[in-house]
Amino acid sequence: MSLSTSRLLPACVLALALALAGCGRTKAAQEPPPPGPGKDALGGAVDPGPGSARAAAGAATDGEALGTLAPEVIKIGSYNMAILASTKTARPRTMEVLALIAADFDVMAMQEVGSNGSTASDESCVAAMEAYTARINQIEGGDLYAYVRGDQYAFVYRKDRLELKASGLYQGTRLFTYTPLVAWFQVRGRPLDFLLLTIHTRPSLAGTEVPSLAAAMDEVAGSYGEADVLCLGDFNADGSYYAENPAASADGGGGPSFLAGFPPGRYVSLVPNDADTTVAAESLAYDRMELTMAMSEDYAGSWGVVRPGEVYDLSECEGSEKSAGSERALSDHYPIWAEFNTTRDRD
């Protein structure tokens, strides 16, 4: 898989990462294949992973550390956690890598918290998120991260950079097996505020649930009075579950860069149809990010897929007999991410 860009970690950062015990040791990062030579759907560069444009924006100032001024670029991620529950939270090395992954984002949408459906109790979901957030904060060395959750979803976020303005389960007209979670964030000290809508579609119903997400995005924008909307999560939008790129799409969607059901000119697909977001041998773009046009104006030009086996030493990660020491000890999905400029929002 060819790379359009490459980036070396600074020597001091690399040395520190290699000093971490167990599966927390950092290796090299690699990006997914872009839809065009070195470009994404908006013409931006596809970056290899941790740091990218956010690192180029410079280290946090004292004001940023106090939460008074966030960086000019923030990084938003999404990760299907493959059932983050008591079994997984009891695995210290696996939890270390999962925490390191979240710590690279300013906010990360999570699916399959407690269960891969809607069967887990609130108490078990809260226990899993408390354990996970505590591990992230332990790694980061402070009380930086908080979370909000609902159903099988959660958003874990840096509260020194983002203010949670509102959150709740989706209450619109479209039907989903697992009701999406909505959160409204304001970047501290910057103009950008935005809505996140995270989803895990039922695989057998992806054909109807994925196109319904476009209408849900519009409803959420209207109900909150906020035009910047990012829908992200495990869409199951590939393979036998969904015709991501039909030869002729009635709504004008589809194509190498645009997901069917999200017409170009109204929405922007950041994760193209030829991306690979799962650990399966087959290339599958299950995990997606869809933007409203207003939100696309704040896109900073970089997106990516994190392949943990190429970033961290997973050899000591606990799991089942078949998954221990591999990426499957973490999840059967890869995290996806994109970066957004916090200074130019005008809506």
C-alpha cells in the first residue's frame, strides 16, 4: 500500500514511547490509501497518524493547558471498541494500548460500550467508561479527559480543550436499531463549535439505516441550531451489508470518494470507499465520517486510519487464545480520525 506522505516522530518523543512497558511501546505509523494521489475527497493530504497537522500547529501553551485556548487544529476520532466491558477492562496491557489510542485524540466517538447491541446495563457501561477514562488520565498524567455516554455509545474528550454544551440520544424521525448519541462541543477559546452524531448500524439493516443518517444529520442540525455536523462510527457500509458505490445511485451519491446515500454538494465523505477500517483479511470500509457542507469548511485537510499493530507493540496484550498479542485483542476494527481547524468557523 503506497503512502502519499510520511512523518518521523521527533527523537525525544520516540525515545519516550519506546520506554513504555509492554504493549504501549510505539512503532511506526502508516496511513490508509487515499482516493487520489496524496489527496482526500476535499483535496487535502492524507496524513499517517499521530500528531500530523496538530503537531505542526505547535506545542500547547500554558493557556491551552489551563483550558483557556485550544490549539488551532483538533483531532476527532472514532473507534468500535469490540465490547468494552468488564472482561476487557480487566486486561491491563490491552487497556494501556486502548488508552494510548484515545489519548491521541481531542475527542473520540466510541461504539460497543458495554455490549455490541443495547443489552448492557447503565451500571456496567458506566463502570467500563470510568475504568477507561481513568486509564487515559493516568497515562496523560492529569484529569484531562471526561466522557458522556448513552446506549452503547460514548464520547471521550479533552475537557481542557472542549466544552460539552449538550448531549443526548437522537430523537428524530428516523429509526435505528441502536439509537445514535449526539454531543455538542465548543472548542475552548476558539470560534469552532460542532455536533457529533455517532452510530453503529445493525449489519442486516445497513441498507436502510445508512441512508437514514443523512436525514438524521439534518434533523440534529435543525434541533440544535448548529450547521456543523459530523456523523461518525461503524456504519457497516461495505461488503455484503451495503452497496457503498453502486453503478448508478438514485440520489447522486456513490463513487470512489462519496458514500451512496450522501449526495455530493450536501455532504462530504472523509473516509473513501476504498479505505480499509477493519482487521479482516478483506478490505472493508465499515467505519465512516460524513460531514455537512458547513462542517467541511472547518476540515483541516488530514484524515487517516490507525493500524495499532504498526504503531504499538501488542505482543503482551491480553485476549482470547486466538486474539492475544494481536490487533484483535483490541478490536476487530481500526480507529479512524480527521483534523479540523478551530479558528475559521463563522456559522
